[in-house]
Amino acid sequence: MSQPEARAWWADVEDLRERIELRRETEQRTQAAVSTAPRAAAPRRTVQITGRPVSAPAPRPLVASRPRPTRAMDAATRRPDRIAGWAALLGLVLVLVSTATH
């Protein structure tokens, strides 16, 4: 690097350095002003101890209710003859497969 190039580079860096130093000084002043300002005391968080971790559970109904059947169970109990028909058809297919492979 020649001397004129070095001087031009130094001038650019010097200009940037001055800006950075000014910014640091202003940041330090604002931090010093903030740290010396009196802080308002934050309200203290308190917990009231009642002896129960959660509220009391809701009372249970006097009559026990049955759970409602699911759709699959409802469909199966509505037409049991259809289930029996599929079981018979599956048995027939198994017999045919076993005789064909024997």
C-alpha cells in the first residue's frame, strides 16, 4: 500500500473512529443518568395461603349416567345379522383357499 493510499484510508478510519467515540460517550452518559435516577419500588408479590391448592370439585350427580356408545359400536349393535353374514362369507373364503392350495 502506498503512502497516499494509506493516508486516505487513515482519514476514513479516523472519521469513523470519532463517530464511534461520540456515540459511546453519549451511551455512557445516558447509562449513568439512568443508574443514578431513583427507582420506584416495585410492589411486592404476595401469596395468600388458604390450605387448598385448587377450588373444591363440583358435586357429582346423584344418578350415574352411562357413556354414550361410539359410532362404530352403535353401527355394530344395530345390525348384528350383517356381522354374522360377513363372518360366514369369510369362513367360506378360507375353506375355498385351503382346498385350492392343498
